[in-house]
Amino acid sequence: MLFIGSGGLAAQLFEDLLASNIQDVVFWSEVDTGNDFIKERFPIIGTDEEVVEYFTNTSTSFVMCIGDIGHRKKMAEKFTKLGGKQASFITPFCKISPFVKKIGKGVMILNDAELEPGVIVGDQSLLNKKSKYGHACIIGTNCEIAPLAIISAYAEIGDDSLIGIASLILPKIKIGKNVTVSAGSVVTKNIPDNAVVSGSPAIIRFYKKVKPSAVEV
């Protein structure tokens, strides 16, 4: 399996990889990693030619090991075009109810995350260490939930949203698409698309500038 990225997120899951006993682990990186323990244990490749060779001769599976939402999405598209298929990585050290409703494709779930019954996780989302998900909450596609964040029961997180470290989303709250919730925030009201919020209780600080979509005529 090919892991895309060898920085901070890769360092977080290094021990999980060893414990999972996954064979044929290879990392991809554009630059030399500063994590010597990774390159001492696993091979690292860095060119498109090496990626294509790996997909052709070893495995087509790749896991996005990049935290930034936009970059992760862009790189997933790149490696899919090179012939890969995005796979999920779920650490054996998290707690997932057998009654979770859905975990999508290309999802990463790290140490000590807790998912209660009825939870839905969209494709390509990252659920970080010690984050918690109350029953029947919904995590959209390509979201990043930072360490120690709590998504309460029946809350909904829209696609492409970032929920910051140690933030709290109260029950039944709806977070729009492309929203950023800053670290330590407590969200008590619904948040519209493209908003950046912070504070306790969280308030909207500004809206992101979004390029208009092309319209076919």
C-alpha cells in the first residue's frame, strides 16, 4: 500500500502501521522527509514513474497521508489518474461501534477516535486522534476533524470542512460546506457555507472567497 505524504500525519500513524502488520508499505514524498524513523523502516518514492511502476507491479491502493483538505483532494485526483485507487486506513486502536451506519471510501481514522452507533462518515475524510463522534452525527466528504474535537449527537458537518483541535460541535448543529471551525471553539448555532468561526460560543469572523463555478450555456 502506498501512503501519500511523509510529514506530520505520517509520523502520527507510524506506530499504527507497525501494529497493523500491513505488508509492502511504501511512502511517497515530493521532498526528503525529516522523519528519519520513517525512511529507516519504509521505502520512499518521489516520481510519477516510480508511482506508476508501483501501481503496475505491486498494488493499486493508496492512502492520503496529507492533512490539508485542499492539497489532499488535489493529490488524490493526481494519483487516481496515475492508476491508483484510494483506500481507507483505520487504526486498530480506535473504538468504532458495530452499529456505525457508514464509513466511506478513502477514509483515515487514527488512534483513540470514538464513533458511536448511527455515525456516517463521507469519502476521503480524516478523523484525527482522540476525536469523538456522537450517535447519528454526519461527517461529509473530504472533511478534516482535528485531534480532541467532539462532534455531538445528530450534528452534521458539511463537505470540505475543517473542525479544529479541541473544538466542540453541540448536538443537532449543522455546519455548512467549506467551513473552518478554529481550535477550541464551541459551536452552538448552525453555520452557513464558507464561514470561518471561532470562540466560545463561536461567532462568524469572515467568509472565504470562493471562485464562481463555470456555467455551461
